[in-house]
Amino acid sequence: MKRYKISEGNFQKFWDFITGKKPAPKPIQKVIDDDPELKKIMKDYEKINSDTIVQLNRIKKENPDIYDYLKKAGFLSK
């Protein structure tokens, strides 16, 4: 039987091939960084999130009773 040498770097790929496992998918941040449409969506999401924080801080300052109600109702994290 012929013997094959496998380098340490290729061992995981070889083992996945033998066991039938698929290699791990790319991390979600890498997928977002590679896709320009997802980058745009992330930018929009960050803007919405920052606007919401500003509005909640304003409500907390001007109407603390409403802010407390939102917190008790579970709309805000404690």
C-alpha cells in the first residue's frame, strides 16, 4: 500500500475529507465585509441604532416615568 505524507497545515482538510465533514463556514463578519450590499445594510442598521439611543436618552431625561414603564415592560434591557 502506498503511503502519503500530509503536512500539518493540510491535516484538518484531510481529516474532514476522510470523515465527510465540511469545512467551517466563513465568519459572518467576513461575509459582510465581502458583500457591498450587506455593508450598506449594516451602515443603515448602525445609523438607526444610534438614532434610537439618542431618542431613548432624550425620553429618559424628559419623561422618566415613560422610560421606567418601557424598562419594566421589557422593551429595554436592564
